[in-house]
Amino acid sequence: MRSVFLDHQSSTPVLPEVFEAMRPYFTEAFGNPSSLHQHGLRVREAMKTARQQMAALIGAESEEEIFFTSDGTESSNLAIKGVAYANERRGKHLVLSATEHPSVLNSVEFLEKQGWSYTKVPVDAEGLIRVADVSTAITAQTVLVAVHHVNHDIGTIQPIADVGRICAEKGVPLYVDCEASAGWLPVNVKDFGAALISFSPHRFYGPKGVGVLYRNKKARIVSILHGGVQEGGRRAGTENVPAIVGGGVAAEFARREMAGRTAHCARLQKRLWEGLKGAIPYLKFNGPAPGPNRSPLNLNLSTEFIEGEGQLLLCDLNGIAVASGSSCVSKSLKISHVLAAIGLDHALAQGNIIMTLGKDNTDADVDYVVESFARIVTKLRGMSPMWDEFERGIIDSVIAPTGRGKSFSEHAASVSGKSAH
Amino acid sequence: MRSVFLDHQSSTPVLPEVFEAMRPYFTEAFGNPSSLHQHGLRVREAMKTARQQMAALIGAESEEEIFFTSDGTESSNLAIKGVAYANERRGKHLVLSATEHPSVLNSVEFLEKQGWSYTKVPVDAEGLIRVADVSTAITAQTVLVAVHHVNHDIGTIQPIADVGRICAEKGVPLYVDCEASAGWLPVNVKDFGAALISFSPHRFYGPKGVGVLYRNKKARIVSILHGGVQEGGRRAGTENVPAIVGGGVAAEFARREMAGRTAHCARLQKRLWEGLKGAIPYLKFNGPAPGPNRSPLNLNLSTEFIEGEGQLLLCDLNGIAVASGSSCVSKSLKISHVLAAIGLDHALAQGNIIMTLGKDNTDADVDYVVESFARIVTKLRGMSPMWDEFERGIIDSVIAPTGRGKSFSEHAASVSGKSAH
Amino acid sequence: MSDTYALYNSTVMDHFMNPRNMGDIRDADGVGEVGAAACGDIMKISLKIKDGRIEDARFKTFGCGSAIASSSMATELIKGRSIDEAMNFSNQEVVDALGGLPPVKIHCSVLAEEALKAALEDYIKKHPEKAALAAEAAPIGQIVHAT
Amino acid sequence: MSDTYALYNSTVMDHFMNPRNMGDIRDADGVGEVGAAACGDIMKISLKIKDGRIEDARFKTFGCGSAIASSSMATELIKGRSIDEAMNFSNQEVVDALGGLPPVKIHCSVLAEEALKAALEDYIKKHPEKAALAAEAAPIGQIVHAT
Ligand SMILES: Cc1ncc(COP(=O)(O)O)c(C=O)c1O
Ligand SMILES: Cc1ncc(COP(=O)(O)O)c(C=O)c1O
């Protein structure tokens, strides 16, 4: 059976070159960078190189603006809480977009319990914020604006440079979560007007266990994990040296190969998009159409009349790895907050599937996915009471209304006794 | 030149078996454990095994009591802040020993800024707490007692089981930082009466990039890094799968080989201790004598009349890797707070050297260190005005007072115009 | 990868991949369709009843793997039972027969119980002469939640 | 490991490993001993002065590698200078001659300046006839801290 990995948003394999670069740091060069002897000094040098490679990837002026954390989540937490705590006396208000990653949203909600307040900027049906809304949301008490570059679920690219200009005008630092873009799309601290940027090498063929936070020297930030004085006092704890070294090499490769990788994925994205559209009726594509407002890796679709987990499982049984924003795949039984934020009908949110491409996917992969996915949808629709009831005119389609029958939501509410959340 | 690594407190090389166990998780089994497809499910299984290995090392009942973090520092922060935030309504007071690691001390100090208070239990001249002092320190508002098992600087073993009994009587959870003991000395959650225990595999031949927090199910704790629902909602962020797998294997080896490793180190510790004592005058050994109250890995000494960084550098130039608690080696120019807490004279704190043994050190290593260290001390004393002034009777020795001359501290104060801190 | 890893145990996976009794019954004697408020799943069970006994049961499900497996297993279990036996059917039987479900998925088995009971209710509504029979059984809604 | 890694640059390491002018001068014309309040280091410089010029300078240091290197370099730099030249000596000269010190170690070079000036003061105290000369120079304590 063909094996097609279409979940590059969740993880990527480590490049062979990255693995080879990491190898000596497990056994031979195993020192702690805080040590003053050979073993410590050697790994300090290696960490400096990695910092330079990270800085180069995002056009940062100096490697001293790069902090290493354990992952993207910790970077988000540090950016949000570290800036909030450092500027407590200036104000206790934050602005963020409605489709930020949970690591941003939940950090802000945690601060709310500690006395901060925030304004959530809404997104339109394609997931885009309006820059004017960010401007309106900023108050005299605002100490940070958080708008991510690319959305992890629906691939929307936000107008960051415009947000950056607003923030510069108002004198409020901008934090841009670039976890879903760095290494794939150009990210530049100056073009973005960003005071803080976070990303993780494990999203572009680097190792897990390291996150990056860029911080412009002018932005005040304090530590949120307390202890030793590693990372200039901004992040205590023994550094994950092999992952840092490997992450640096992955950044170097990503920078050099970015144009080629992106073009390759954009082409496959189009092929996949058109293939699925042609093969399967009642499919909705979420987020902007492929083009300047959409990540070239991401495809987010809703298969009407069937649920996402079943699609995901049958894909997996056919060797195809995908993700889903349906409530059934989440541990909290809630649909992705991103799908809720774009106002997607609950029925369509339930049928959600997320496919994210990578540099090693091929045309044949895409064709196999189109063909297999069509079979999977047919099988599951055959098992779905909704498909049958749609065909019999009892309920209507959300995607292509026929004017016959109740809406799915009305129907679901009547059979469950409650309205869908 | 012989190379002798005597800084196992700061880091250890990864075992070949650990590296081999990690290897497939970088490239082949690179999935994200949150994913529902093969790639995710495969690494979930591996993480479960690692959790069982960690649980076995410390006698935890179930692997579900094991949480993975990024390092020992994060585990300390989670234990302290996670319990404090979860029990905010019950009380806002913490008890800790004076010689806790900075990751504990600074977490508590951070909470102080947020309205918590704490009581620091003092230690005696060998670094031991009095259990009665812990008992006295606990109030009706106390939500956590933090006492580490083994001190990272001076190797003192605290009477944890007795502290555990007091905490059980008073109904307050006990957190034991076992970073300097787990994998080397028996650590058992039940014998300790511990609600929380932290440790890091990189201290016993496992990889950096993973920390462990054991939490008894009865102890309430909330997340401090917010985001996804990984680790049962207690630690958000993509898991560092290879390090977790490798850490588990390191724990397995540590458990099986513990007795042998410990006996080996204890023998070398005695040889080193006696060798240095015989070869070099005016040396003070800090912490308890080798025996039941001291880690078999650690030797902490103060060379009178010379400073620590110079000793460390000359050791390094002779192939010997050591650490120091002197102010000159710290980025904050402060002596180790542990040395301050045991009331060590400033002059002796300045001359501090920390040697920590490992399983691969040999008798020949120890003999080389004794011989080299004697030469190094002679060289530095020849350069030290204090040694000269001691020989001329102007200042006296702290270690072996002759009754002649001023004390070092008086002298230092008179030449610097300020008393030493 | 040589091994195969599964989200659910092999019985659940088998019922998901090869569902038993999938479909609708033409001229069913009772049909129940229920929805789970928790996650939005919808399940429909139709029954063929003869001489107070369930002769055939079919399901259609809009829901996750464990919802499909639960309805497949529920229809398997219920076939051949008398109406009053069926009225005492509990979701725990489904969970046990499936060899367990993840805690977060127990509600799928509850949905299967609800769909079955809705179908029985429908049958009784259409056949009021059987109401007495049903009254003797457990009231609908008394659901055993596994813990 | 094939390469050698160093905490300080090669000039500093050289002066630490092979300190110049280490020792005491018998019958010194001026001796200064100062301590750093910041970290507890102690430095002692003794001078041989002839015809208003520093003929010899020696140091002894209780302190870290950069403190030893700073005193070694300071004694090297100061030899042959006139008293008034020496009175204008600044720690920055030490830092520059060493090719830089880590920021946290700049105070070591300050200590060397202070020890030298204390030794000059001692000389002037013992030789009050030279006081006029010294008055023209910079007052002691006007220290240039590198930023
Ligand atoms: C006793 C103790 N606790 C906590 C820590 C922090 O652990 P890590 O360096 O893995 O973050 C250390 C590290 O040296 C330690 O010795
Ligand atoms: C946009 C975005 N931000 C932050 C994160 C958190 O990163 P990590 O999983 O490395 O902790 C993710 C992870 O998926 C993400 O997609």
C-alpha cells in the first residue's frame, strides 16, 4: 500500500543532514553550555552557530535576539506572559486575533485570571482579520498585539506587515506566531514590524524539543520559567543542545531550499484541490483559495453529510495521514475554534479534514489521495443517515442548497433535543 | 593528555543503547503523538513505555502519574507554581529549604510577587535541615512543602522520609526535587511520602530536552504552559518524543545498574577525598563526610588562599572538567547560595571547586586528578597575595587557624573598603 | 512501518471497518434517530419486530469510528431479543462487547442505546397494544454511564 | 575533541597561563593592594621607581583568570612609564591590550588600575617630594569603565 504523509502541520521527519549534525552532541560533545570547561565551551560555540542560523531565517539583525525554548507552545507562552509581566506597570491589556493557536489564546486567558483584559479581533469567513479592527482594539493600556502569520488549521495568511505598521504607529509591540509559516514562507522581522516572532524547527524537517523566540532588543520581556541564568536570564534550564544544533541546520536548509519547496507544494496543492473538487460532490474548501492569501501547504475541507474522524481513520487504513478539526477527534469534544471563528456551519465543521503537504509528496501521492478519498467518502456516505435523508429531500445541503427539507442543524437539534454547539 | 570528566552534575553522555533507542524517532517514527493516524499512534506507544520506565525508577504505581516536561527546571516550576495556582483558594503559603535549586527558589520568589508568602527552612553547617523546623514552618495556609533529596552543590542527602511523615500528618503535599539523586540513589515515592517528584534523564546518561514530574493523583496541579491538551492537560506543546524514549531507556539502565554504579562511585569518592586531603594542605571539604548523608558522586571542596575560577581553568587545561560555586564563575558574581546557606566563610566560598563522579571514571583518573590538582594549587598559591601574607603571618587561615594575623575577611574588607558579601 | 497501530482495540476497529447490519430496513416496524448533544453525532436504528421479538436491526450513523462500531455492535446484540429484554438494554453491554471504549467515547455507546430505545418507542407508538409490555421494562432514559 | 575551546580570547588565556611580572619586589618603592567589592578578588602591585619612571612592576592576584591576566597585562603596560603617565593609566588600556574582556569581567581591569594607583599613592606617601608631580595628573578614583 502506498503511504502518503499529508500531515506536515503536525510533524516532519528530521533531514538526514540534520540528524548527522545532531549526532555528536549526544555522546561526544555532551557538555552543559553553562560549564566553563572544554565540554561546556564546545557546545556554546555550536549554540551560537544555531542562533545565527535562526536569525538568518527570519532576517534578525543579531543572534543575540534569538532565545531557545522547548517548543512553539513555550515560545507563545513566553512571548505573551513574558511581555505582559514585564510591562505590568504600563498597562494590562492585550489584543489578539480570534484564530490564534491555543498556546496563545490560553496564555491570554490565564492572564485574564490574573487581572489582565484582552480584545479578540474577529476574522471573516476566510479567516482574515481586518487591520482596522486591530487598530480600534488597541487602547492606552495595550502592552502587546498578537497576530499569527499563517493559521495552522485553514492556512490563512494574515496581512502582518499592515498590522506591524499600525503597531509601530501606536507604539505597541507586535508578536507574530510563525509556527505554521517559518521555514516555508518568507518571514522577516523588519518587513513584519514584529517585536517578537516564534517558530519551531520540527515544522520544517528539524527535531522536536526546541522552539525559537525572536525578541527585538527594544521589547521588554521577563522570564516565565525561573531558575538559572541561561538564555540571557530569559529561559532557565539546561539547554537541549542536540535539538538546538539540529534546529539550526534545519533552518539553514529551509532558507536555502525555501523557494523550491514552496513552489513544489503550491503545485501539488492546486492538483489536490482540483482533483478532490472534481471527484467528490458536496465538498467545501475552508479558508482562502490557493493563492497569495493561503499557505501553499494547507488544504482544509469539509465533506458534507459525514463526520471527520471516520474519514481520518479510513484515510489512515489506506496509508494516508491527515488531520481533522472535528469535535470527535478533539479530547474536549469541541470543534476547532478556528472553524467556529470563521462561522462554519456545525455540520461542515464535523466533516472537517486537514491535509498539509510537504517537500517529499509527489504527483502520484496526490492522485492516490484523490482516488482513495473519493472511495472513502462514498463508503461513509453510504453509512450516514444524513446522506440518505438528503437524497430523500428530508434535509438540505449547506454547501449547495436545493431548497428542499430542513437544514442539518435544525434536524440535528430536533433529534438530539439540543442545538449543536 | 588524560581527559577526566568530573562534572557529572552538569551533564552526562548519552549511553549508546539510549542513542540507538532514540534514533528511529527522528526520521522514521517522526509522528506527533497527538495525531490519530499510524505516525501518531506509533509514538504514543513508545511514550507509554517510557512513562512506565520512569514510573519504575521511582516506584510510582502507574505511568499515568508521570508527566513529561522539557527539563528539571520546568518540572520544578510546574511543581511549585502548578500546585500553588491549583490551591490558591486553600492558602497561599509555601515551605522550602534554604538550599533548594534556583529553579525552586526563584519560582517561589516569583509567586511572592504575585501574593504568595513562604518560609525558608535553614540548614546546618553540613547542609542538613532539621525536620522539626519543617514542622514548625507549616501553617494552615501552607499548600506545598519543597525539600530536595540531594543537594546539587554539596551532595547533602536530606532526611526526606521524615519530612514526608510530617507532611502526611499535616496533610500538606511534599515536593521532592530529585534531580541530583534519581538514577543514582534509590528514590521511592512511597518511602518518601512524596506527592511530587522531579528529575531529568540527562543526569544519568539520558538525553537533554526532557524532564520528568511525578505527581500522585491526589495532589491537585494545574498547567503553567498553556495551549493544547498534551500530558493530560498538564503540559501543552508538542512532545519531544526521541528524548522521552531515550530518557525511558536511560531510566531502565539506571534502575538495573544502580547498585553497581553507586558502589563504584562511592569507592572513587573515598579515594579522591583521601588523595586530595593527603596531598594538599588548607583544603576544606564542604557538606557531610562520605557516608549515609552524602551523595556518592559529589565532592565539594574549598582551597584556601586561591580563587575557584583559576583552579577550574587550570584543571581544564590539564584535561580535568570540574565546576565551582565561586562568585567569579557565576554570571551574577555571587557565590553559590548553598555555600552561603551553610555559613561558609567568604574566602572559602571563593576557593570552591565541585567534582562529581560518574560510572566511567577510574582509579587512574582519580590519581591523575590528585596529582594534577596539587600542582595547580601550588601554582595558584604562588601567585596569590593571600598565601604570601598568610605565610608571613599577616592573615590567618580559616581552616586551620594559627592565632596569628587578621582574618581573611577583615583583610579583604580593609583592602576593598567594603565587607565581602 | 511493519506493525499497524490502532486508535481503538481490534474489536472496535473490526466493527468500524466491517460494520454489521449497516443500512435501513424497508417497512421497518420501528425507527429511532437520535443525536448526541455533546459532539453532534447522529444515529438511526430501524427494527423488524415479529411476535414481540426483534427479528432484524439495522443502523446508519453520522459519527466517529466508535459511534459506527457502537451501532454495529448494538444491532448485533439486540437481534433475537424480546421487546422487554430490549427495553432493558444498556450501553454497558455495548462497551463490554466491544472490549472497552476510550473514556471520552463512552457517549457513543449511550447514543446506540438511545437510538435503540427510540426505535422501540416508535414501534410501541405504532402498536399501542404492546404498550403494556413495555411499561414493565425500565423507563427510557435510565442510562448506565460507564465510569 | 581535537580543537581547544577557551573561555577567554587567546591573549587573555596566554596572560593567565604565562603571567608576566608575577611576584613581589623586594624593597619596592610603592606597594598597592586592593580588593574588589563586587566579587572578592584581591590584587597587589609593587613598583620599583627610579628617576620618576617605573622601572619594574610585579603583581600577585587572588582572583579569576581575567583578574590574573589583567594584572599581568597592567604590569607589562606600565613598565617604563613616568609617574604622571602612570597616574593617567586607565583600565581601558588593559581591556584593549587584552583584546577585550567579557562584560562581566571588566571590573577585573578596573581592579588592576586601582592596584597600580594604590601603589603609586604609596610611593608618593613615602616620597612626599613627588606629591607636586602627582597633583598634575588625574585624581585617583577617576576610573574609566568600559561599557
Ligand atoms: C537539584 C537540581 N534541581 C533542578 C535542576 C534544574 O534542572 P535542569 O538543568 O535539567 O533544568 C538542577 C540542575 O542542575 C539541579 O541540580
Ligand atoms: C500556529 C501554531 N502556534 C503554536 C503551536 C505550538 O507549537 P508546538 O506544538 O511546537 O508547541 C502550533 C502547533 O501546532 C501552531 O500550529
